[in-house]
Amino acid sequence: MSLPKFSIRNPITTIMMMLLVIILGVVSLSNLKLDLMPNINPPVLAVITNYPGAGPQEVKEMVTKPVEEMVSTAQGLESLQSRSSANTSLVIAQFDWGMDVSEAREDITSKLNQLNLTDGIESPMIVKFDPTMLPVMQFAIANGQSIEEIQALVNNELVPQLQNIEGVASVSVAGGFNEEVLVHLNQDKLNQNNLTQEKITQLIQANNLTYPGGVLTQDNKELNLRVIGKVDSIDILRQLPLSMIPDRTAVKIVTLADVAKVEMVKKDMNSIAHTNGKESLMVSIQKEGTANTVEVTKEVGVVIDSFKQDYKTMEFTVSSDQGEIIRKSVGNVSSSLLFGGLFAIAVILVFLRSVGSTIIVAIGIPISVIATFVMMYFSGLTLNIMSLGGLALGVGMLVDNAIVVIENIYRHISLNKTRIAAAIDGTVEVAGAITSSTLTTIAVFLPVVFIGGLVGDLFKELALTVTFSLLASLVVALTVIPSLAGMLIKEQKLKRTKENQLYKNILTWGLDHRLVTVVLAVAIFAGSVSLIPRIGTEFIPAQDEGIFTISVSLPQGSNLTSTLKVVEDIEKVAMNVEEVDVVTAVVGNANPLMNAGGTETASFNNHPYR
């Protein structure tokens, strides 16, 4: 028994299977992750090496060149770029697309282990470039007064709460300051007590260690021992014993406070954050690779709202929110998908001129879409503008098979057949035709899956989504549509369709003037081909996210103060633009992975009014 015959003669089974698919589709849709674009992992590795105190030229000669020589021998390397700046060397290696980055990383690691660098140069750090390294959300915190009042609160309370959110990989804070212990040695007192700077340094390091002390066996139990020697307060550090001087009656213990001034001071700032011209703290949220961007940013928003309620003097300004951008983008594509389906149904109604037939065909659209969600979920796809774009592209094709089937059933009923017989004969008659038509269309999209490189990763989900939706529409057209037609179409209400006289006249003229028709077709085709060079090309259309960014780079070596002065001038210009709502700026960056520049760089995010 063929599939159409089984579906028509067992309508209850067909309807139950349809409901099962709907339930699976709803569950799959609720579990599909939302993202802006498909997950793309470019084969790029960065080697970051720090050389504290060295200038760009020293870094280039002593770090960058040796690292480049080692990395350049890696298998599958396509291009190599480097940047040498004060204190830091950055080497970026790009491999052939499709290369296993993990293997490349192991290869580079083994080569760098053979590299002998000068003392004082830190071990190279290999970082795999991952789009998830970019912050999914950034927001500024200020209270209109001193940053010192809110920095402790942010670091001790807000940051831990953000880090506890499921899916958050790291939370970094730009701006503000850090504290460090500064020891001012008195050379005269050092000489009096026969001490040297090197000896004091060694004593401080030796008394600030925690190490294992072995295993103690007692009462059939083994206990791990630890020797704790951490200095956890500045007062303890001041009382650190350095030496003993014997006296007539006692032994004098010389402490650090006797030969030095010990105090807690602010470290030199390497980053400053501003919001609308006022100093603030800029918090950046990075998500885990497999986390849902929308859910992460939503939970971060909940934490921010809670802090707003508890600390009403604190001002939170969101400078970038990838979750909101994704929601808007996916919402726009979803709206296009919905309206496309409604317009398709309206066109079907106009041409079929039968409400019952239109309803039957219209039912096939949501069922096919829902079935597509099931296949997307089990294929590991995400809801993004590419996959939803493929679904929107295929929504018009979803009804093609159903229209062919319902029209042929309509024709057989017009031949005075019963509904069941007409549904079986009409569906079986065109089953081969619509199957071959669907497979032909799939043959256009499916090969995109096998394209390598960035284009393949980008359009793979679109091609798969179109393929899934067309396969679903074919199954629906061969099962659900004839089953519903056999139950719902009423024979007595059907009338033969009148001939379309206008189309008949055009067709007759074309057949009577075949040479002219062919010449016109060739001319139109040639004219269309000639217009191709006039069409602009771009990789991805520009998207208005409501934000524009300004990057500032001063001459190498510019300090934080001079960079900040330039930033403040740009802030004034940006804030005077009527359409700009929020201006956030970050000068320098403490995180070398996010910005290879130093105190001579700055970036702005500007939000127009919404």
C-alpha cells in the first residue's frame, strides 16, 4: 500500500501522527538556541608573549622574530601576521579552512617549547580565536561621584553574581584602580643592619608561600598537611622579621618596618571608562562557547535590575547587548516568515477560489514549518537569521506540492468520483511529479552543505533548513493534504473552473508566433545578463544595530593622560550630536586578548535615540 492510500484510508492515524509532529516541533522550538549568525570558528591562533619593560624594537628583535620563525613551520599555515608593541608581542597565525585547530595548537606548542628566550620574557600564551571571546554584553556603572565608592561594591558583590550566571565564562571590569603594596627601603638603615635589597626581596617571597607539608598518619587516617605562610594584611608584612641583633641583655629582632616604609597605594591605571563624559566602570560579559546568548544577556539584565532596586544611586547604562540585537533580528525574520505565509494563503484563495481547499493547503504550511524545527533540533542547528532566512525562503515553496495535489483531487472530484477515490487517484497520479520536482529543488540547495571555508559554514544552515522544509512539505502533501481532502471537500459544492480567456489568448498568440516568442525570450535573457555587472556585491548586508563605534589610536608610547585628553574632546563632539543618546568610551585595556593596544588606544560606542 502506498503512502497516500494509507493516509487517506487511515485518517485518524494520520491526524495522530500530525499531532505528534506538532508536539515534537513545539518542544524542539523551545529548545533551539537563538543566535545572530551560525557558529563560525575560524582557524586562527594568536601567540601572545609579554616582555615587561621592553620597547617595541626590543620586543620585535628578541620576541616576535624568534616566535615567527617557529610558528612559520607549522603545518597548514596560510598567513602570518605580527605586532610588536611596548611589553607585548602578538603573532597571529591563520591556517587553511578545515584545519583542525587543536592539532595546530599542539604543533605550535611543541615548537615553542624548544624556543630559548632571554631571561625576563614570559612564556608564550597560545589563544584560539573564538567569536565567543567578544563580549555579548557591556554596560557602564556610575554614581555621578567618585568611582572609589562603587568599585569595591562592583568587585565584591556584582561581579560574583554575574559569574554565577549559567553560561557566563568571564566578567571583566575596565576603569577604576587596583591597589598594591609599596615598600620604600631606607638605605641607611639597611646598612646599619647589614641588609640588602636582594635579601629583603627573598625574605618577603619566602614568607608568602603555601606549600604541602607531607602526610600525617594517625588512628588509621591519613591527613594532608599544608604549611601556610601567606601574608594577608599589611600589618603582618610590617612585622616580618628580617634579622636578629644580639644585645647585652636580649636579642633585638629587626622587622621590615624598622628599615622600610610599607604602605598600600593605588596602582597606575591602564584603563579608564567614561559614560557621557563622566568617569565610570565598564563591565564586559563573555559567554561560554555553547551558551545561549539571549538567555545569558537576559539573566544579566535580571541581576542589573536587582542592583538598581538595592542601590538607587547607581546608574547602569547598557552600551552593547548582543541578546537584544539577536532578538530584534530574529523577530524581524520571523515576522517576514509569518507575513509571507499569510500572503501565500491569500494568493491561494484568490486562485483556487475555494475556502475549503485553501484551508487544507494552508494547514500544510505550519505543519511543514513545525516539522522543520524538529529536524533542525536533531541536526544541532540554531535559530539565526540564516536558518530563519532559509525557512522564509522556502515558505513560498512549501505550498507548491500541496496546491498540485489539491488541484488534481479537485479535478478528479469534478469527474464525479467519490471523495476517497478522488483523493487516492489524484494524489497517486501526481506523487511522482511532485517528488521529482522537490528533489530537483533540493539538488540546488543541498550541495551548499559540502562547500568548504567560511562560505560553507555561513550558508550551511540556510541550505539545510530549505532542504528540511521541502522534505517536510513533500511528506505533508502526500499524507496530510489528501487525508484532509478526503474528509473535508464536499462534492456537491464543487464546480468546474472557467477557462481563463486572457491566458488562452496569450498562449494562442505565442504558439502562432513561435519565432517571435523565442526571440523575445532570448532578448529578455540577454538583457538580464547584461545588468549583472551593474548589481553591487557584498559579503553580508550592512545591519543597523543602533550603535556606531569610533576607534582612536595615538602614536606609540602615548600615555594614558594624553589619550584621555583626546578622548574627552571626541566625547564633547559626539554628545553635541542631537541624535546621539549614550556615549561610552574605554581608554586602554587591561585585557590583552581583547585589545593588543596599550594606553595609546581608545574606543567609543555611540547610541542614537531609539
